[in-house]
Amino acid sequence: MSRRTSRKSNRRSFIEPLESRLLLANIHFVDAYFTDPDGNKLTSVAVGNQPFLQVEFTTANLSAAAHYDVTTSSGGRTFTNTLNWGAGLASGNWIYRVGQYLIQPGQQVFSVTLDAGHDVTETDETDNGTVHFFFGALFAPGFNKMVEGVPNVDWSVFNYNDTDAAYPDDGSFGGPCEDFRGGPYCYDGHNGWDILPATWKQGYQGIDIFAAAPGTVQIAEDGADVVAVGSPRPPERYPDDEKLSALVGELSIRSVEFRSWWSKHNVERRTTGTKAYHHPLVGDLTVKYQALNPSGDLDQVLIVYTTEPGSADETSLRLLANWHEGERHSEQSTRSGG
């Protein structure tokens, strides 16, 4: 008789963990610095300057639907924009520029925060920004003349930089502004100085511009006429009219809107077009017009009105002409009979 024996195995079974296949998304801050409008890095910024802030960062393994906020702050101005750069890509290098920022006296700080709203689940949440301290450069007291002549005699500054920290106020010109003394000699968002000669004659003759410091001229423009498009404005046609120049100066001092409009020169002459009238005798009437200068003198303008042949407007215009001719004959008969 045989006996069977059974042995129980002492070997244990192990479950091997699988490697995670989840994407390891991350947004990584690289650098931030002030630039000019073209993105050229500024090694220093002066008090009163309005530079841009440029941010360099990378993204990795963001989902196709990913989006995130970028918040930058300095000098009382904060900008937040939502981006989707790098969404659906394995990696990416990005440069983001925003502004403008106002450089103020004393110690200043700018901050950058990537994914400020935590919309992206990242492998590292500690590399999403920076806080950087700096000082705006100061200059010795005094005022160096920028152009030849006597200030407020041969030329005047019409508009200064807008130093209002709330810029942009309403997205358009005409909002709140402050010049460097807290006054109104500026317009919303203005980042330069508008300097105008005392008379247009001086402007045509030319005025020398002085450099603020030794250096190399990088950009120069010349040969552009200061006359507005279409028809020259009256002071340009009468450069020797002191009263007209004084009127422009007074309006510029008293009105912020006038200073803004006058310095931008957005004026165009309308020589053709249509006009609509409502006449008590013939009702509504639409005519085409054309302004002509037969003698070449801009002060003498001949305006010609026409209508479409066979139109109701032509009929109305002929009725008015016949009525006017009848009135003229009636007036002449009355005079001769008297």
C-alpha cells in the first residue's frame, strides 16, 4: 500500500506596481526684468520712466485645455492676463511682456506670479514667480534745456508724462492723469513730453534739439511735414499771425482735451461726400458735394452740389431752383414797378 503525501508551497505571490502614466505638468519661472517697448532689457530705470516688465518661463506637459493666469505688479499697477501658452505641448519656452509701469522714488519692488489662480496641477508649486527689489535712478536737481531758445518764450512744454499710477484708467484718452507735479499738464497714458515752438514759423525754420547725455543716436526721422493730412490748420497757413498763435497757446493751457487733440494732429480735410437736408418746401433731400480750390488759395473754396440723375433728389433740387428763379423775377418786377 502506497501513501501519497502533499506539500504546501511556501512561496508567496507579489503584485508589482506599474509605472505612473500621468503627465507631470509644470510651469517654471525663469527670469523677469524691465524692458523698452521693443523688449530690449534695461540695465537700470530712472524715476518717472514707464518701462515694460518682461517675464521668461517654461511649460511642460500641459493638457490641451490648460489655461493659467500671469499676474505682475509694480509701483501700484497690477496686470493679470489669462494664457494658454504650452497647452497640449510636451514643453515650451515663453517670453511674456506687459506694462507700462511707473518708476517711483525710493525702494521699489516688482512681483511675478505664474498660475496665480492655481488652475494647473503642477509637480512643483514653488517655482512660479519672484519678488525683486530695486531703486529707480535719480538725477541731480536742475533742468537741462532740450531745445534751443528760451523756455516759455521760444517754446513750451504742452504735455508731460502721465504719472498717475492707476493707468490705464478707462482705456481711452481723456481719463485721469497727473504730471510730475500733480498737475493736469498731460493726458491719460502719455509716456513722453510734447514740446511745441511759440510760432509755426519757428517750427518751419527749424529748432536745434540738444542731447540729454553723451551717447549714440539710434533713431532719427526727418523730412516729414508738420502740416496735417488734407488741409493745413490755420496757424500753419498764417505762421506770422501772433494773435492766432496766442489763441492756440491759451486754449492749450486752459483745456486738457485741446492739448491732447492738438498734439496728436488727427485732422483730415473732407473734400467730397454726401449731405442730407430737410427743406420745408421739398422735404428730405440728399446731395453729393465736392470742395474745389480753383485759384489754389485754400481760403477760397468753391463747393459744388450734385444729385443722381433721374432721382427724386434731382427732382427736388430742380423744384427749388425753379422756385428761387421765380422769387428772383418777382423781386425784380416789384422793384421796377416801384
